Amino acid sequence: MPVRRAPTHLLMTADALGGVWQYSLELAAGLGRRGLTVTVALMGPAPSEVALAQAEAATGARIRPTGLPLDWTAGRPEEVTGAAAAIARLAREVGADLVHLHAPALALAAFDVPVVAVCHSCVATWWAALRDGPLPHDLAWRADLAGRGCRAVDRLLAPTRAFAEATRSAYGLDRAPEVVRNGRRLPDVPGAATPAAHAFTAGRLWDGAKNAAALDRLAARLETPLYAAGPAEGPNGERFTADHLRGLLGRLDAARMERELTQRPVFVSLARYEPFGLAVLEAAGAGCALVLSDIPTFSELWEDAALFVPPDDDAAAADAIHGLLADPDRRALLAAAARTRAARYGSDAMADGVCAVFRGLLGETRRRPLDGAAA
């Protein structure tokens, strides 16, 4: 069997609408430090030219905006398969040795090199966590493409065991994806010595998975401000309107988010669905005490390092936050536990895990092109 040389040029897809962007930048930088050349194919809306230049300087990667549609914002299946074909052509154009996809559906093309895909989230698992009954048509075809892509890739990854199992169940896979935890480069020292006397949350407020309605009810129960970072309107027209949550900060860039977290507020997430939760990791790394919804992924990642409440129990969340604000010693212990745990999920650990997956592909020949795949 022919042995492939170690991959030196990686083509990675990304989008700039959520946590995948930070994940991609952290991973690109980590892989670059390990000797790989990384080209990032940016899909969907692109940041400003200044932001792109800063991202390239910070990561050492070449970032190529493509304007290609994302799998979850595309209007028709053909837009997704067309984007997959365009990524396959780009991989050939740049001479990539390996392709790393941020959405399994993008594997539905004839790639000439091994393909790794990460399940960051998907409509099937999202629906299972938030809704009952069969998927509506607009989501069913997206789930079908994702399931086919999961079977087409050479390696399939997920950021937690809980989400890997949810993905296996949703698509009837023979085995769950391999787990490589997401990671962030954490500050060398925690934030302010005296933590702020307020609560803070961050995420896509328009997305029902983030459970902003419960956060809104929580704000009405708190005697301290609850500030919320993140967009209230999504690219698909979804919108969150607050009745009680007045501290809406909108989308924050990395520097502003860091400033907010280094104040060390009590960080709260009442998400009903979260495959990993990079904002939680950032908060823990900054030395924030955590109040989290009791869902499988958070329990897996933060057991004994956070207070857990039912996702829709805003009264329990308010009691937890008030208790921490009233007990500085307990708050300090919980914040220290969160920061210690966060150190396990650094960007170097993530890059090492992904590199191990790449090495596992060495010596394997490329699968045959998919039947009926676009060229």
C-alpha cells in the first residue's frame, strides 16, 4: 500500500458568524506552529478587510473569502453541493494535502485528498434538543446532506463525547465521531483581583438554543445587572426581543469581549443546546465563576467547576447568582476551579488532537470519488 507523505498544506473551511470563526483561527495558528501551511476558505459573509488582515497576521494563515453559502443559510440543496464542489476545486488549486471542513455536508464532492470534518452543530441535533416531532422540510434536506457527509469523510470529529453520541444517534452512524475538544488560548493570569458585582452572558441571542427567553426572565429576578453580548438578530431573520434584559451589548470583537470577561463577572449560560460552548471556556479562563444549564455537554466539561441549574429554571439561576455574589469565598473557589479546568482545553491541546487525527490518515489511500458527486 502506498504511503502518503505527511500533509504540509491544509485547506480549512470556516465562517465568521459564530464560534467557528474563533475555533478556526485558534486551530490555524496552532497548526501553523506545528509546521503546517494553512489556507482558510472563508464562507458566508466576510469581516472587514482590516479584520481579515489582523486574522492573517495573528494566525499566519492565508484567508480567502469565497462568498460561498453556508449549509445552514443556503436556500436549496444544490447551493450546498455546489459549495462543496467549489471547495474541492479550491483544494486542488492551492495544492492542499488535506482538507478540514467545518460542516460535514461540504464533503459531498470529489476530493482528491483526505477529508476531515468537524460536527460543530447541526439541525438534526438542534431539533432533537429543542423541538418534538419530525423535522420540517427546510431542515430535513439539510439533515440529509449532513448525514451523507458524515458517512463520506475520512475522519469525523466532535468537540465533546455527549455531542458525538448525539450526532451518532441523529444520523444512525455505525460509530460516534472522534472527540477532539475545542480550545482557546487562555490569558496568562486571570482578570481583575476584585470580581465585578454583575452577571454576564454571551452567545447568539436570536438562536433558540441559547435560551435567551430564560435569560430575559432571569434579568427580571436579579438585583444586579445582567449584561448580554451577542447578536439579537440572525442571518435567517430570527430575532430576540427583550422585555427585562436591558444590558444588550451587541456583537463584541475579541478585544471588547476580553475586557468584559477580565472584570470577572458571574458568567451564566442557560443554553438548552450547546455542542461545546467557547464563550464558557473564555469566561472560565478569565477567572469567572460559572452558572450553567444542566445539559450533557456542560456537565461533561465543567462537572465540579460550575453551578448547574435546569435550563428553564430562571429562579434557580437567580438564586445561584445571588448566592455567589453574597459569598466571595465560595465564588473565588468556584472561579479557581473553572480556570483550572479551562487549562485542559487550551488551543495547543486542540491542535495536538487534530494533528493526531491527521497522522492517523497517513498510510491510507484516498477513497474513490463519491457516486454522483460534483466535480
